[in-house]
Amino acid sequence: MRARRRNPFTPTFGHEPFAFAGREELIDDVIEGLANQPGDPNRATIFIGPRGSGKTVLLSIIAEEASEMGWVNAHATAHDGMLKLLMENLLENAEHLLPAKSTSDITSIQIGPLGLSREMYHETPSWQFRFGAVVKELNQKGIGVLFTIDEVDPACEELIEFISFYQMLVIQKRDVAMLLAGLPSKVSSLLIEDHVSFIRRAFQRRLRSIPDADIRDAILTTIEENGKEIEEDALDSAVEASQGFPYAMQLVGFGAWKYAGESACITSEHVEKGISRAAQEMEHSVILPTLRECSPREVEYLITMASQDGPCVTSDIARKMGISMTNASNIRRRLIDRGIIIDLKMGLVDYDMPIIKTYLRDHPAEWL
């Protein structure tokens, strides 16, 4: 029996895709920052984007490239226990570069036949001291340390403490870099924290929709380099359904490949089935969680926008909603902070997540 071809599309959390679409410049900027001396602004970068925009994958790819450059990476998510996990990950990845530590402690010393003894004890050093010592030891060997922290959450006290500690490493001119990634609303809340004002000077990289041309190249490359072909119309449909969203692209591709089975060519029928499957998954994993974080007024604003084609004028939305311009402007700002819409110019907005616009056009009654 002939072995079935492995599905090359990867619609799973943080899994590196076969072909990466549309984020090359962001990766190049950070890698260039690592190659430069301490002080390069790319060494403190925050990736900001909605669910499924590729934040975790970006961290993974950059960490892998940094490792090839000789850097050591320490990764964790911003939850309770973050500092412990970050240290464990750092020590594990630097194990081959650091001297072996003794696993036993001396508790007493006996001198002569009288058995004179003295109890010995060790004071546990602070986590800041332990991190600083490892970073210093690696730097002395000419090795930089890259910290990557995902799922940024200002409610995580350990994250706030670590950012303050990282600032001290920068002041000491250590060869370090820190990449953060999080949802727009979480990052916005973090940036107003008084205790981490330093992070406001970090480069903020918004993960916008990927151009259709890049989506097309990624889908086509993934399919052709894994032994199949795809009809031109089928490829057009897959690109359109992806709407510039990395996770949607992987879902559509995964479904199309699955329904093609052993066929050497992916047809429009296969893609349409893949699109239907992807729509259900996007609804549950991206669209509904995003909308549930919005207030009723914010959802109404989004529905009003979705009823129009193209960019919308804020004053028109305010008039249709029957609210003041001040209220409309406040709602607009919150939705921009959430990464759902984008401010094109004064008073003109459009969807930054077109996939939500499509959904609300099809389901307005469920949210009004």
C-alpha cells in the first residue's frame, strides 16, 4: 500500500509553516539588530496582532535564526511561574556552554578526631542575581541571550518584574535582546503601566493583513514542493478565503489537501470543502473570542461598518448609530487598540481583520 503524503499545512498553535508568508521584513529587522552591537532598537520589539496572526510563529522562527547565529534563547509565556520556566529554558539551551554545577551541598566540616564540626548553610540568591550571572557568563564567552515572551498580559506580575530587570541588563550593556508578543488590547494595557515605562520605547510591530500575492506564493509553494498541483481557479479561491490571515490560510490549505486525498491535483471542489471547514474553525477559535471581548456598542460599531463597502467615515457611523461624535471616536479608538480596525486617516477607518467583517455581514442579527 502506497504511503499517504503528509499534509504540509500546519493550522496549529505556534507551529512553523512550510512556507512563511509576508513577515520576512520583520524577521530581517530583528536579526539585523542581533548582529549589531547592544543599543540597536530592534533588540526590544513587541509583536502586536489578533489571534491567528502569527505572533508565536514569529517568535519561534526568530529564535531559531538567532540560535544559528550563536545566540541562546529563553522562552516563556506571561503566566504565573514565568520566571521559573524562563530560567529553566535558559539553562537547558545553554547547558553545553556552562560549566557543570555540583548537585550536592556541604552541610558540615569535621576536623580531627574530636569531631569538631561547623554547620554550613547557603542563602538562596535572588532570581535577578541568578539571571544576571548566567547572562554575564554567556556574554563573557561572546554569546548573546535572547528572551522571547509570548501572550503578554499586564496582570502578570512576573512579566512586569522581568521587564524592569531587563532594563537593568540594558543599562549594564549586556548583549541581550527581548521580544514580546501579545494581543493588541493586552499590549495597550501593558504600555500604560507606570513600572515599565521603559518598554514604551520598544519597537511596536503591528501584524497587519498579509498581501494576497504573498498568500498566493505561500500556498502554491507549500503545495508544489510537497508533490501536488492546484488548479488556478482553486488557488484564487483559497487566496480570497484566507483574507490575508495566516491562520485562515493554513486552515484552508489543510482542508483542501485533506479533501484532495491521493489526487495529484487540488481542484476547486477540494478548496471549497476546505473553505467550509476553515470557516467553522475560524469562527470558534478567532472570531467569536475576539467579538466576545468587545462591548455591545463596539460590536454595533463593527456591524455598522460591515454594512458598507470599503473604508468608513466616523461621522457617518455615528449618525447611523445615533450617537455623538465623541462617543463614536472613543469606540473607534478602542477597536483600533484591539487590532480589529485600522485608522487610515483622520476620520476614516477600515477593517484590519476583514474576516470579522465577512462574518458580521452574514450574522448581524446574532449580535445586535
